[in-house]
Amino acid sequence: MSKMYLEAVESKLSEGNYQKLNAITNPKVQQFIAESAELCSPDKIFICSDSSEDIAYVRQQVVSSSEEKPLAITGHTYHFDGMQDQGRDREVTKYLVPKDDSLSKTLKQIEREEGLAEVEGLLKGAMQWRTMIVRFLSLGPTNSVFSIPCVQCTDSWYVAHSEDLLYRPAYDMFTQKAEQSELFCILHSAGKMNDDMVSVETDKKRIYIDYTKDTIYSVNTQYAGNTVGLKKLALRLTIRKADKEGWLAEHMLLMGVHGPNGRKTYLAGAFPSACGKTSTAMLPGETIVGDDIAYFRNIDGQAKAVNAEAGIFGIIQNVNPTDDPAIHKVLTTPGEVIFSNILVKDGSPYWLGMDCALPKEGVNFSGNWQDGKTDNKGNKIPPAHKNARYAVDIGVLENVDSELNNPNGVELSGIMYGGRDAKSYVPVQQSFSWEHGITAYGAALETETTFATIGKEGVPEINLMSIQDFVSISLGKYVQNNLEFGRKLKKAPLVFGVNYFLRDKEGRFLNGVRDKHAWIKWMELRIHNNAGALKSPTGLIPKYDDLRELFSQVLSKEYSKEDYVKQFTIRIPENLSKLDRVEKFHKENVPGAPNIIFEVFNKQRARLLEAQKKFGDYVSPEKLEVVK
Ligand code: GTP
Ligand code: MN
């Protein structure tokens, strides 16, 4: 470590921490740590070297600081975020954009100098009387072509502890390699906290992303989606890096689907927040590589994929032993788990939609809670927040995939896109081609807003490839990069569209939560040419007999023809108006949208109109032509 930067922080370091920092050679890291300390004025600096002593120290500090409190089961702790800090905050998450640059207008942004001055003003002196924790982590497996080194400075032991479960430790990567070509830097402070260790100045919450310096600033917030910088905040930086280097960073789950005769096929899936990534990746009998962020690279003409993360920060609502046996087991047996924003009573966590009655009182994100308690606007406070979550290391799951940490990744054979589409798309379909899938399922993805982001729920919106909030390059270029990625492969993965949230006229869901398992198994069969299909105007859909067999095999469920027809009837008027909305969106919001997008939309419209002429507005799958 260079003398100048070490000297600047020496007074805040114990002998041991001095030695650990001294072993770091990368000048950018040195500068970032020294400047963060200078700005935030922590009392002390703790350098986490990932040794077992250091990790144990983080665990001990998180409890002694009361940022987490122990639950009855060994290793389980809980943490609360403030009433105004229960989800990703889109309104105050902004890109810092230099005067001479511009970003897509769908993205929140602020002029760089102005935003930097604002956030630095809020961070100034923010760590007084506290310790600044420094963590060295890797996005993607360590020592791999996929690895991105990251350094996080935070005054929250909860953030440091969460990162222990969610990311791969990489202190060694920083001491062994002198020249990290590029790395991400994240600076976070919880800001002013009350006696319960909850950030209070939520009106001054800011999450700013400086892509010119690969640096993220976050202040006056604790919700992990806003503070654990390696998650969605780093994804914004990764997309730019991937764009420059010719690979893809995606908001996708990654799983091994186990087919006939012991074969394993890897699928990835993009769903907006709270739309099914974790529930899909955790399907019983299959194996999980990741549930949120995946990186794809073309290696020798093959699509190779890794999980950027190493843990799950999952929605706990509705987790129950029947639908989610693997995660339910981890949440109810000893081992390291952080629960957030659940209800606590007598040392046990409770959440919405669990398999038992909830107590009428306890402690939750609003403090002491009893049934009927209201907030200052008179709204009833639920026992636990809908967006309450758990954080666990994927490695502890019984369904962890053997290739989780493979530095070469896994071979990707299929990709699926899905959102909360109440009216148009069928539950599962396969695209006619790579281009058709990327465009008609990915770039045309429509969904309803959910509780995972702060704001009104249930508002329909387009969320391009489920990743729109994080696309820090032009949306047109991003779609183009996806199209090209597949074209350059020897064999592009098959592309599927799924819709777990299709409803009938009365607003009821047409599928059960576990039905997705049959869709996933069907995809696996399609990849290996083991199932036929029917040609609909929007894609290739399953044949009834194949699904009946899959429902029986996988779910031990009788699948009726009547259900099939209801679920797979092509709704022409709904699909035509979807196309109109999507096309309008692309014309207005996607500068540089590749022409092929509009060609694909036009062809889809023509197919829909032709079917409408022939069969009317609602086309039963029984009328469709069989293809191989
Ligand atoms: P993030 O972690 O925020 O990125 O969300 P996610 O994409 O991982 O969503 P997750 O799988 O946790 O599911 C979110 C919510 O949707 C949960 O409350 C689930 O119970 C619910 N859900 C998941 N699958 C289905 C389904 O097939 N049908 C219905 N109706 N709800 C579902
Ligand atoms: Mn999830």
C-alpha cells in the first residue's frame, strides 16, 4: 500500500488492521479507502480479511451493535429497516451523468457534479463514533474470467454481515494480484440512526451511481437492496462493463433442470422483482446455481453462465414447507440466516403466508406491534412486511448445484422471460427463433409493479427484459447486444416466454404456484427434441398430452383438458393491444431500437390477425397446427 494513503488512515487502524490493509496493493483501492475515511470520519477502520477470526468478529459486532438480534434457533438473527425503507427506492436511485453524456430517459439521473456534491454533503462526517468496515468481495466466482473485484466501505455491520452470506469473499484476490484491471467501489452509511439502530433521515436517502468511476454511494438507508452495493447497484455498473467487453450481465436466475436418464440442462430466467426468480430456481428436485444475477460469456462458441452472487436475499412471504421445502428447512433449522422485516414473538420469526397462524402481537419494523396498530396516516400496519426477506448462503441448501463455483461457468441451453401479465401471454411458449424470443418475450416484457419497490402496486408497465431499471447503456444497444450474443454462438439457447400470473375474467389466477415446474420440465424436453408443440401466433405451445404426463410425473396432479384449454387459449384482442403498447414504448423510449424489433412485432401482429380471421378472437389450442 502506498505510504501516502496508509498514513492518511493510520490513526484509525489497529496494528492488525494496519497489516491487513498494507497487504493490499491496488492503488485505486487504497485511494478509495483513504478518501472514504476522510469524507465520512469514522472513529476506526476494520479491514475484513475473510479469516475466520474476522468473519466471527463481524458476526459478533452485528449483534453487539444491535443491528441484528438473535432468534431462538442458533445462527438465526433478525434485522429491521425503517418504515420508509422497506424496498428498493427507485425515486432516489440515480445515475450521476456528466454534462456531455446522456442516458435513456427512462432512467432516473442527475447531473454528475451536482449529484456528487449532494451525496458527499450527506456522507460528510456520517461515520463519526462508528467503525468503517472494509470488505473485499468478488462478483462471479473468484479467479475466473467472470470475476469482478469489489470493495465496500460501510458503517453497517448488517451490510457487512449480509455480504458474507451473499457474495464470495475475495481479500486474497486483492493481495495476490497487484493489477486489478477494473474494480467496483461502494461507499455506504446508514446515516443518523435512532436507539433501535434504524436510519431516521429517510427524506435524505440517496443512492447515486457514478459510472465514470465505477463507484456507488448510498446514504440514510439500510434496506439491503439499497445498501449491499454488489446487488442491483453493481449490476448497473456491470452492464456497462459487459457492453464494453462483449458479454452479458442479466437479471436472471440460473438453474440445473434434471431431465430423463440423469441428464442436467441449465436454464436461465429473467423476471422482474417479486415475479418468480427465486421460486423458480428453488423448485424441488432441481438444483440452483443462482436466483438473481447471472453473467453470460461466449467461450469457444458456447454460452457459459455463472451466478454473480453466492447467496439468496429472498422474499419470505408465502414460503411454506409444501411449495418451498428446501428453503423452509434452512429457515427452521440451525445455521446462519438473517431475517429482515418479519414479525418476532418469543424468539421466533413469523411472516405473511406462512403455514401457521400469526401471533396478535410482537415486534416488527414498526416497533412493538399489536393487531390493529396503524401508522401516522391511519393505515393498518401488517404483522410483517410483504417484502420481508431472508439472507442465506446458497451453499447450505440441499438443492445447491454442484457447479455453483465453477470458474468456467455452466453451459446454458435455454432462457426464459416472464412478468406479471394478467391478460395476454399463455403460461409457457417457445419462440420461433432467438430473435423472436429476445424481442417478443424479452424486449416486450410487460408486468405489474410489486411490493419489492417503493410505490404503488399493481400498475402495469413495460420492464424491458426485466432489467430496465438497471440498464445503464442505451436500451436499444442493450437489446442489440443480446441479439448479437446469440447470433455469435455455435448454438443459441432456446428462448421461452412464461407467464405465471395469467388470470381469468373474474381476476383469478389460472395456475397454481407449483405449475411452473411442468413448464420448466417441458422446456427441458424441447431443448432435447423430446416433446412436440403446437404453432400459435405468439410462439410454440405445449401439447395437452405432454403436459398431462408432466403434471402427473412432476406434481402428481391430474391436469384436465378444460384447464389446458383455458390456460392456452390464444387471446387475440389482448395480444394485439399488448403489441400496440410495446411498440409505442419502443418507438418513444428506446432510441436506437434495432429494426428487427419492429419486424418481429409486425410479423407477430400479422400472425394474430390471420388467426383472428380464421378462428375469431379466442383461439383454442385444439385448433392449432402440430409441429415437431
Ligand atoms: P426478487 O427477489 O425481488 O428479485 O423477486 P423474485 O423474482 O425472486 O420473486 P419470488 O420468486 O420471490 O416471488 C415473488 C412472489 O411471487 C412471492 O410472494 C411468491 O409467492 C409469488 N409467486 C411466485 N411464483 C408464483 C406463481 O407461480 N403464481 C403466483 N400467483 N404467485 C407466485
Ligand atoms: Mn428473489
